[in-house]
Amino acid sequence: MTTTRTAPTAERRGTDRPRNGRNGAAARAPWLLLAPFLALFALTFVLPILAAIGSSFTKVTRSGLFGEAGVTSGFAGFSNYALALGDGAFIASIGRMLLFGVVQVPVMIVLCTFLALLLESASARWPGFFRAAYFLPYGVPGVIATILWSFLYVPGLSPLFDAAKIVGITPDFLGANSVLWSIANIVTWSYTGYNMLIIVAQLKAIPGELYEAAKVDGASSWRVARSIQLPLIRPALVLTTVFSIIGTLQLFAEAQVLKTVAPAIDSQYTPNLSAYTTAFAYNDYNVAAAQSVIIAVAAFTLSFAFLAFTNRKSS
């Protein structure tokens, strides 16, 4: 007995096409929705980075006394990086920010963790109000925050000096040995509330059953914080620390504003300020691009090293 297969009828072929068309449209829909973001991301993030890297390997030569005979660009190899790394002031600014980060970042992380645990404790009163109050400094732009704090740092304007005279102390907030920590105070004031909210969000994700079990076992608030909360908010602590490490090498506005009232701050006090000065004061955009790449590589290296250290410690 033999059977014959019949070709698909026109009706069946017609019903397959719309189904395939719908599948293709469903596959293209996510990319169409992502297209505006991807275009904006490429224009404002990827292309500037590529342009900076390209500029760091470029050398501009001007012919004539004032460049009137023409300007030519050519491949410079690593000469711009050699000039950047040979600049003692730029290297000193990186070392200064490393010292800044070693002291300021742990202090800020400990402070924001303490505030988060305090606000999420069972005995906390008006936690919503205090969360908003602690977060408020983050909403103040860095330039405005520095101007506000400068009024407290300048003698003759600050009431702190009048209060210090009562106890026989003469502070020098803008001296060569103290201005770095005055900047650290501004940064800590500005970003502690922001990091605190990240930790609070992680604390709210902890299941309530763990707290109930700890309460049944008679655990104190300190034991709950040490044995339950701190281990479970570790991802938030790692995230805030990485953000703080990156932000340390990006420090710019505070030093730029305080430079007008603090003689100890020069035009290359921080790495970003040094790159800014090289570009817009010395008109050497290629060396400034090399400095920017070095700053980015340093931030990436420090962040990667910290993540590797924390992953190894947890494993």
C-alpha cells in the first residue's frame, strides 16, 4: 500500500507567512526599543573614549612662528604618555589622590554603613525623614557645596574660628598639610547619604524570617547586625567602595573651586585638574588625552584589584 504526500495548500502556506512575520517582528522589537539608547551611548560615551585614545597617540606639528604655515598631525607612538608620566606634578597628584582614597573611602563606607544600620533598626524613629536629610547633601552640586564649605574654611568669615579661639585653638583648614582633608570632608559630606541609600536598599531585601529567627534565639541588635545584616549587605558595600574608588581619581570641582582661596592648591593638585590645565592652559590636548587615559586605566586597575581581593576573600 502506497501513500502519496500532497504539497502544502495555498491556504497553509498563507497561514505560515504571517506567523513567520510575527516572529521576525518580535525579534526586532527589542533592538528597535534599544536603538535610541545605543545611539546616545555610542555618541556620548564610546566615541569620546575612542577619540581620546586616538588623540593620545597623535602629535600635532605647527609650521611657522605662530603656526601660520600649516598644522600637520601624525602618529606619536607613546611619546605623549612618556611626557605625561615624566611630569612630576601629575605623578604627585596621583599619589596624593591615592592617599586621599586610602583614608577617605574607608571612613565614608564605615559612616554610611553605620547610618544605614541605624535607620533600619527596629527602634529607629522617623527613618524616612532622616534618610531624606542624609541624602540631601548629594543633591547639592559639587561646586555649590565647595563654595558653602569654603565660607567655613576661610578665616574672618567662618564662625568656627571664633569658636576655636574660645578654647585657644587656631585651625588652618586651607594649609598645605590640611587642605587635602578639608576636601575629604566635603566629599564625605556630599556622598555619604548617596552610599547610605544603596546599603539601605540592600538591607530592605533581607527576608524578615531571618530577623524573626534571630529574635526567637534571643540575638541582640549588635549580634543581628554582625551575623545577619553585614554579611548580606556585602554586595552593596563592594559596589559603594568601587564607586568611591573611581570617584577619588575623578576629583575635580572641589579642588578647582578651593584653589581661589587656598594657596596650597596648585593647578595640578588632582589628576583631573592636571589634565584640564594641560589642555586649556598649555593647549597641549594630546598630552592631556594621554593623562586622561592614564587616569582611566588607574581607576580600572584599582577597581579590578579591589574586586579580585574581595572575591578571593569571600571564596
